[in-house]
Amino acid sequence: MSVKDLYPLAENAPDRVKTPTGKLLSDITLDAVLAGEVTAADLAITPEALHLQAEIALAGGRRTLAENFHRAAELVAIPQDVIMETYEMLRPGRADLEMLHAQADVLRSIYKAELLAKFIEEAATVYERRGIFEKRY
């Protein structure tokens, strides 16, 4: 079976998807939930599952989607407050070039999120070129 044929994973390769707690996708059933055997931690996605989705997207000729899945895999380890802080900084007029580069450094050094850091740096370059750092209102 080719990587492309794994899609959709839940149907074609459920044994390849595990929860952060190590449960298989097939272990997540209504009966298991009702029995208290499934917790919220069991419902979170893993970097491995996202990287696998990226492989499938790439095999299907969807490079941009694959890149998004790889960046999403890095997001899994980043606390929600850091994600929201970064999101807020990316809104027009909320940060400057230096601030976005500093945030990229945080993502790279603390969370080992190289792809996200590069993405933020690229956004900073575009924002500067288009004047998006200027206050809008």
C-alpha cells in the first residue's frame, strides 16, 4: 500500500494512529468513553499523526497542505498562551519587525519549532514590505 492509499487514516490505517497516551485509534469508541477508559488527553492529535498526514498530502501532490501539517505538528508542543500571543502579534499593527523576529527566536530555541519560526520570519518580511506593521486604527 502506498502512502497515498493510507488516506483516510481512520479507515485505511487506523493502526498507524496513536493518541498521546499510546492508545490506538480503534481504542477510541463510544463504549470506551462511557466506561471512562478515554480521557481528554486521548483525543489530542500527535505530531506523528500530523507528519503522517503530511506524507499523504505530499504523495497526493499537495505540497502546501503538507507544509501546513508539518507546522501543525510543531504546534502540538507549544502552550496555548504562546500560540495566542504569536497569533496576536501577527495581526496588523500589533507588532514590529523586531518583535516578530524575537517571537520566531522563542519558537525556535524553546520549542524547537524551526518551521514555525521560519514562517513567522517570512511573515515579518512580507509585513515590512507591505507596511502591515503600521497601526491600522
